Amino acid sequence: MKIDLVRIWASPSTLHLRLVYGPDDGKWVKSQEVHVPWATLPKSARLMLAQAVDDERDEERTLPLF
């Protein structure tokens, strides 16, 4: 089975994930959204996600304009 994370986003109370999955041979594919309340995530996971967002913002600021 192959599972790909194709989208990740957040609301104030929930982490949202969109997964696409199917057999390795690709005969079929399904999509599923998973919604995880922030309160259920361990503090270490919340801190790691916050750091990833900060890193992405820093990277966007350093990209060339042209």
C-alpha cells in the first residue's frame, strides 16, 4: 500500500491532513481527510509543527523576487 500526504493545513483548534492512498500497483486511489484536534497532540508535536511553519515563513522571505 502507498500513502501520500498531499495537503496539510490548520485551523485554530485542528490539524487537517489530506491523504491519498492505494495499492503499490496504482490500480485504484482513494482520498481521505484526517482531522486531529490540537489538544490531542503531544506538546512536542505541536512545537515541531510550529517550528516547521516558522522555517517555511523564513524561507519564503529569503526567496528572490524574480
